[in-house]
Amino acid sequence: MLKNLNLNIDNTFSEELPADAVLGKARRQVKEACFSFVSPKKTSAPKLIHVSDEMLETLGIPEEVKSTETFLNVFTGNEVLPNTKPYAMCYGGHQFGNWAGQLGDGRAINLAEVVHNNQRWAIQLKGAGETPYSRSADGLAVLRSSIREYLCSEAMHHLGVPTTRALSLALSGDQVLRDMLYNGNADFEQGAIVCRVAPSFIRFGNFEIFAARGDHKTLKELTDYTIKHFYPHLGTPSKETYIQFFKEVAQRTLTTVVHWQRVGFVHGVLNTDNMSILGLTIDYGPYGWLEGFDFGWTPNTTDAVHKRYRFGNQPNIGLWNLYQLANALYPLVDEAEPLEAILNDYKTSFEKESLKMMRQKLGLQSETEEDEKLIQQLEENLELSETDMTIFFRKLSKFPKATSEAGIDFVKDAFYAEEEIQGAILEKWNTWFDAYKLRLQRETATDEERAQQMNKVNPKYVLRNYMAQLAIDEAEKGNYSLVDELYKLLKQPYDEQPANEKWFAKRPEWARHKVGCSMLSCSS
């Protein structure tokens, strides 16, 4: 019966890499193994909430299959695909700057690898129950965090940001106990499972755990496997190959972080175990979108004091995490200089790529020496008062380079307190718009051409926290229509979508301090 899913299964991770010799879900330190075989927990009354039509097609699953009992059972953990053995991966990681030792897939279970149209995809259930890596947790997930991950991973894809994807979102039918605010007031919530998909879920931490234990044999096996399947153009493994591998991982990481800064996304938990070796955005926990432009903002309550993972620090954290990966790969290279050169190049390359990205956001196609100053002054102005980043840049595209009108009038809808834009603040904005107008007049593109280009990199719609929370609130009442509405909206984030104009709006005042709309915890 399961064969009607039409999946072309080709497991490599679990067949080519060493497995944990011990079976079962008992918590343990797993040595000299990349994963442990473990089956998903059976769910009592699973119910599908949403399925991504795009991912069905991407995986080669016929549309009509999603309504079958087989589909429901497989992607909620109640049935195992034929000729597969589900498993959880072993990895370590640095959490908030400190080595945390063995971590691993504590609530994620990999079902299989699927190949379709010459593309490999790993299929994983998040919230599917205990594994040897669950530590003191139950391995489950709740509805609110699952909705956030499902919607955001698909939204990020359509924004053009490298990301893991999501196939399905389902209720487990079970109740899950969670202390949402870490304040001792635990309560039961609806359990849920997300089927997430990526070419691979290998993280920086997969390499770190073996280096930390001095297990260079397994480290080499994992690295060779990763190169073979995901960086095959690098050729036969060698010292030089490992250096080039690290260089490409660094470049992919840099590219993804630049995208985060472009759209105003803050990951919230950039521990090394949450860093994809493919440069994907992975593990959507307490993420957030900038409402007011603020380099110092973090969406993570755990990070509220030190703000290690704040918006403005994401580029530095990307580099810090790459240092940890370099340390992990060092035993294979046995030479620090080439790895250090790549890390140093990250710094200069990021400045260059960030400047290029900001020019695109401003509609500047040529380059001048004054651009850096213009951008710096803009960023300083955006922090003078609470200014919605998404609305500001989208409205800025309508600013004509030959206008006699005040530039501030074109973007006034972006300010949360328009009455604050006066005096010294207004003077700084007027000065900036005068400089911007002169800069635009040096461009050959027409206003219409520039607007079109700007609107390709400045989204109109992003998954603001309050939007996700509205969908969560409705879903918890059994109404999933808003999940579907946002899913469809976010598939076209750069389009005008006149019928959805209500979502092109500043965060409502009621959401400023509401749980789930401002900051979030890791509890899910």
C-alpha cells in the first residue's frame, strides 16, 4: 500500500556512514557513529492541516496521494516507508558561544532520502518523538511552533533565501506539556508534526562532535560523504579538497546571512548546531522579522540580555561559527593558514556583498565612492525613530528622482510615530533625501525601471510575528484557513497582490508586547 506514494528512495546517509550499534531510544553518548536508528512515536489521532503543493511536485508525489490514509500515516510517524530505517543524527555544537557537547536530533527523525528530477531530498519529521539525543525532553513539538516553521520555511524560499522546505503540517492528536515562558507555569498544548525537507540536514555540529572527541576516522568519513554527494565538483577527497570544501561552505554561509539582512530576518538561535553545511536557513525556532529597524533587536527571550544573536550581529556570528567549523576540519587539513585565509576573506567579502545588497535595495545600479556614506546615514536615520523596514523600502521605490516634494512624504507610512518626525530628526531625513535624490540623478534608469528593480529585492509581504500568531490563534480553535491564506500570500512576496493589501501594514499596537508577537522562547 505504501508504494502508492511514488517515492524514488535512495538512502545514502544511513547506508554509507557508520551507525550506532545500540538500538532503542535510551539517552546515551553515541560514539563513532553518525546516527542512531530510531522509529517515530505513533500518534493517537493524526490530522493533516496543510500540505505544500510545491513540495509534493518537487518530491514526485502525485497530488491525489495527499488525501490518502497512507500519506497521513507516513508523515505523522504511524507507518514506515518500505525498505527504510528511520534514524536520528548525532552532532554536537556551540550554544551561545559555549561548547555543549553531544546534542543531536532530539525531536527530529529522518525517514528517507528521495531522488526526483536528479535532485536528492532528505525527508524528516520534526516532533516525532524521543531519540537517544532527546536528553530530558520528550522529542515532541506543539502546534504554535510547527505552524511558524511550516509557514516560514516556505516563505523564505519564495523570498529567494536559501532554506530548508516543508512538505506537510499535521496535528498528532496528542497533548504536549510545555512551559512556554520558562516561568514555571507549564500547560498542555496541541501536539504537531512538520515534515521538513532539504537536500541534507547535516550541520556544522555534525563535524564538531567528532573533532571534539578526537574521532578523526568518522570525521573523515562524514566529510568525504558530504563532498561526494553535495560538493561533487570538488573531486576526490584530499587536503586541498577539504580546504576548497570549507571555502564553499563559508561562501554559502555568507550569501545566506546577506539575504537575512536584506529581508530583515533574525534567526534568533545561531548556535553551530543550527548552521547548515549547505548554507541553508535551518531550525526555525524563536525567529522574527524586523518591525522597527533595529540592529540591536533579537526575537529570542533567552538572548534578551546579551543579545548575541541580534540582527546586526548575524554577520559576525556567521563568521564565529565558521571558525568553529574550521577547527573541526583542521585535523583533515593539518594546516591553519589556508583555513585562516578563508575566514579573513569572509570579512572583506561580507562588506563588499553587503554594500552591493544595500545598493540594490536603494535602486542603485552603478557604484560611487559616496554610496557607503549614503547607506550609513540611512541606517542611522532608520534607528532615530521606530521605522518599519519592509514598508520603508517598498515605499521608497516610489520616490521620483526629479520630485520637488519632500522625500519624507513618500515613506511616512513606515513610521510608527509620525509625530516624532520633526525638528532634528526631520532635518536629518531631509538631508538624506537630498543626497539620495542627487545620487539617483546620476543613474540612467527611469523611475519606473528603478522601482521594478527595487521591488524585486524589497519584499512587500513577510511573515511578521503577529501574522503568524493570528494563524496560530485560529488554528488552536480548529480553524486552519488563515494558515492557508498566509501560505498563498507568502508564495508571491514581491508582488502587489491588491486583494491582500491588509497584510502590508505595520505591526498593530496590540501585538507590541503580546507573547508570540514580540519575542519568543525556544520552548516548542
